[in-house]
Amino acid sequence: MKIAFEITDNDVNKVNEIYEMQKENAFVQHRIKRNLNREGVNLNKDIFWNAIVICLLTTQQKSGPNSAISVFFHEDPFPLSLDICLKQKKLNSFVEQALTKRKGIRFPTKIGNELEYNINILEKTNWQIFDLIIKHYNSKENQLQERKLSEKIDDLLKGFGPKQSRNLLQILGVSKFEIPIDSRITKWLNEFGFPLKLSSNALADKNYYNFIMDGIIILCQKAKLYPCIFDAVIFASFDPDWNEENQIF
């Protein structure tokens, strides 16, 4: 049994319309520069770890330009940098204490436990997943490879489902096709008239997520737009105050 996505001219026009409205937005231009043109992409373990922290911090929390998450991430030095975290004997307690001190950040205990698990598994596996990300970045663009890589991240790291595994790759600037389907995307697609009503609970299932992602990819192909740029224009329409100074991803 197969389900086929049928994209109409009206569907394409809706995507093109929001792109034209947001294409000059700083966030959209930033995404084009990094994920398409690969400008300013710097891949090392420190940046990779910061991206992991960002993903866990932004799960079920506001992450806009004026959010508590954004303020926390812009502290200098960053309180949860790789160098600092590697020095902790009990990282979970250290993270919990650091996050509790800052108002407006949820789930400090949960995030502390997840970060402790993740740094241990990265060290235990000699950061092999990071090497795979580097290998992917240096290869020709490949949507299937992006999906397989996101699934490896999901399997390895605690606190990463289908959405945040893709968010990690997008933050790093190494993905073009697989995107994090967050509340902004689901809201826009539901209003757009996507054939299935989307919900965050259903998207936690890998197979369902991949099915919806397939539909988004086909829609973007018809509109001649990379999914990572589609993601950016939707984000920009919800968060117009973004700029280079307050960006966290």
C-alpha cells in the first residue's frame, strides 16, 4: 500500500508567496549563507557540543531572539561549554544548578541528566558521530544520507527525537533537506491545508515523522526551494525580531 502526495499549483503558490514575503529577512539570508553557500560554517567538537546543548535547551521551550534561552546562550563565557563540562565530576548536578540560577529555563534536572549521558557516550565512542557529520559535510549533498545521519544521532544521544536530531544538523549548517518540524512548521502546514492534521505527539514517532518529511520535501521540490530555506521563511514569519547579534542557531 502506498500513499502519494499530490502537489497542486495553488500549493506551490502558497509556498512561493511566503518565500517572497520573507526572503530578505536576516534569518532567511543567514540560513542561505550557512546551509546553502556554506559560509561561516566552523565544525569542531566545541561547536558541536554547544549545538547539542542548544537542542536540549530548546526542547519544549521558547527559543526566540528575546527568550531566556537566547540570553543564557549569549553569556560569555558560555556556562556549559565543552571545556567546562568535561571538568565536572557530576555534570548533571552542575547543569541543574547552572540552569536553576537563570529564570525562565525549564527542565533543569532532565537536561542535566541528558547532558551527562551524552558527554559520556561521546567520550566512550571517541566522538564517532561527530566524525560522521564531518564526512557528510565534505560529501555531495544527499537527502537520504541526511536522514540516516539524523537517525544515528537520535539513536545515540539522549533527549534527541526525530526533530532535535535534525535541528542539530541544521544548527551546524550541514543539512539542506531534513528539517526540524517544530510548532511553527506544524501550525503553518495545518493552516496551509496539509492532508494530515499534524501534532507534536504523532511526530515523535520516527516513521510518521519521515512520512511527513517526505511530503515537505516533495512540496519544496515543486516550489524549487530547499527545505532548510522553507524552514527559515516559516521561522522568520513567526519571529521577525531575529538578527545576527541575538541568533543562537
